[in-house]
Amino acid sequence: MTFIVILVTLVGQGLTLPFVMRRAAWNSHGELFDRLDSGLQDRTRHLATDDEAETANRRQEREEHEAMQLGIVNAQRAAVIDLRDRGEINDRTLRSIAHELDLEELRMEG
């Protein structure tokens, strides 16, 4: 029951957000909203589930997807640290981007 409430609340709102925002103040940013929408749909397809009926193929796909996402976040983190080490960005920028990456990692765990 909790899973269904979370699914309806987060996914339902998340999937309608791009449509609502596209019709609001930022109607000239269609490409950005399309990318956001695509990302939300992808997350919905790969949500973790406690469903005992989850097939082995579905579980394997979900686990591979999670591993790929974590790999991307780790690569981004390494790249931004390298930029800081080369003096192309400052510590403040590093902290800001690292914070965003931390949040992305938390979303994946969520």
C-alpha cells in the first residue's frame, strides 16, 4: 500500500510536471521539458519494487540500470574533481556540483 501511495504521489506528479510547466511561464523551453519528461519516464520504468512476482529479467534490468546510473554519477564526480584540480573551476563550484551529484545519488537509492 505504501509503495502504491508513493508511486501515485511521486510518479503521478512527476509525469504531469513537464506538461504543466510547458503550459506555464517557460513554454519556449520544449526541448528541456522533453528531456525531463524522458528522464522521469525512465525512472518510472526502473523503479525498485518489493513485488515478489518481479521477474528475474525485470530485476536484472533494474539492477543494471541502477549500476549504470551510479557509474555515471561517479564519473561526473571524478570529472568535476579533475576540473577543480586543474584550476578550471573553484572549490565553490565543485561543492555546488558535488551537492547536486549527492542528491542524484540519494534519488537513486530512494
